[in-house]
Amino acid sequence: MRLSRRSLLAATAASAGALALPGLARAQGAWPTRPVRFIVAYPAGGSTDIVARLMADRLSRVWGQPVVVENRAGAAGTIGADSVAKAAPDGYTLLFAASPEMAIARSTQRNLPYDPVRDFAPISLTATSPFLLVAHPGLAARNVQELVALAKREPGKLNYGSFGIGTSNHFTGELFKAVAGIDIVHVPYRGSAPMLTDLVGGQLQLAFDTFTAALPHVQAGRLRAIGAATPRRSVLAPDVPTIHEQGLTGFTGGSWVGMLAPARTPAAILTRIETDLRALHAAGMNKELQDRGLEPAGSTGAEFRTFIEAEVTKWGDVARRAGIQAQ
């Protein structure tokens, strides 16, 4: 069969266009055609890991491909984040990120190997994990006002714990100090569990931690809830007033979980994933997140980018006010 000159030219142009835009062709076609990896920059069992595994289970059914969660912990989340920043931008390696590696690391690591804004394509903010300020029951303060008054009477004598230097609750503690105008001493730990052990045992006096981790100790009487670092009272502890309503106007603190891809990932793939995530939230995922002490979020990629940029600015200001130097 012979082609006309017009048909031959059209076929040649179409072939050239497909070769020139391989990423777009794949995105509009059968993506995904092989397993997808979710990189979590923390050990298994934490909030970021929980969200990633919930999403992986549901999305593997939607996409018809295995979705594998890979934990690459270390250096406050930056090892895992860097591996995704340098991955092929083809939609098969995605990051479930939290605030330390995306919003705080620029203020704590001098030679950060990636740019949190430039080197990633935000897809969606999926959940937030707000903090609860808790105290040892022996501390002579039952609310924020009493705590601030006590700290001002005895500057430098109270202490608070964190998951480690440069972590989200370390910076939330520094924000609390700055807003309240008090001097309390930071004591870093290697994670939530040892910090809470010392807090319950009386070696520590204060700490910010997630509702999931701290609330069981409050309910058992081992710790006292001072205030929620949330914009409004949490459904997990509606009787606990927010720090905001106790006088520190606008105070919030916590971590969050969101999905990002390497920069330059085709827009069609990003849109597909964002759409599928939004459908999961609408199909009952929100309740599953709430049952695990997380607050569902959900956003567009553009909204998530704006959120990350605001977080970088917020925690950068905290670092400067606290005199925290990048190492």
C-alpha cells in the first residue's frame, strides 16, 4: 500500500512529535507500567510512615501496580529527601515528606544537598500532625499562663525535650520560648520514645509531642496536658484548650506529611497523582487518618508549594530569633 505525499508527511511529523516529547507521551499513556516507590525519610512506625503505607495500599489498587514503601532514615530526613531530589523525574520515585527535611533543614544544615523548593514538584499536602504541650505532673503549672509565669520567675531552670536538634518539636519549643518571652533549656533526644520516658520519669519537665504519642500518657495521669498547639481545639482532646486561646495569639506547631516528586516530573503525571489522592480523601481516607491521630489535609500541588514556602520562612525566622546556626 502506497501513502500519498500528504499522508507520509503527516505520519513523519507525528512520529517526530512523539519522539520529541517522550515524557508527555508516557504520562498520557499507561503510567504506571511498573512498581512505584514511596520514599519515607524516617524509620517505620512514625506519622510519615503511617500515611505513606495507607496511601500505598490504596493507590496500588487504583494504579494496578505494586507501590513499595522504602524507609531511608537519617540526618533529620535529609538523606531520604536527597535521594528523591536526584531520582529520575518519571513518577516512579516519590517522597512522603515532613517538615524537618522540607522546611527546617535549610536553617540547620549549611551544606544541604538539595533545595526544598527548587528541586521538588509538590503534589499534595496529605495530613498534619499537630503537637500537644505536656508537662510532668509535678510541675507547678496547670496551664499556659501559670507556665509562663513560673518560667519568668525562674529563668533558665525549666527544661523541655525534643526528638533531636533541628526537629519539628525542637523548633516548636523555640517558637514557644520566643512568643512567650521565656528562657527554658532545650534537651535533645533521639526520638519521641526516650524523650517521653524521661518526661514521665521526671528528668524532663516539658515537651511538645504528637497527640498520638502524648495523649495516652495524659489519659493515664502520667503527664499533664498544658495546651494544644492547634488553631482550634482538637477532636482528639476537645477539653484541652489551645495555646492560642490561652494568650499566645496565633501559636501553632506540629509536623505534616505531604507527597512530592522530583522536579521536572511531567505535569500529566503530577495531575494524575493529585487527582487520585483527592479521590482517596473523599472515599474514607480522612477517617482512617483521624483514627491514627492525624488531621486530614488535602491540597493542590500549587497550594502545597505555597505552604512549603511559608513554612521555610516561618521556621527560618524562628532559627534567627533563637540564634540557631546552620552546621
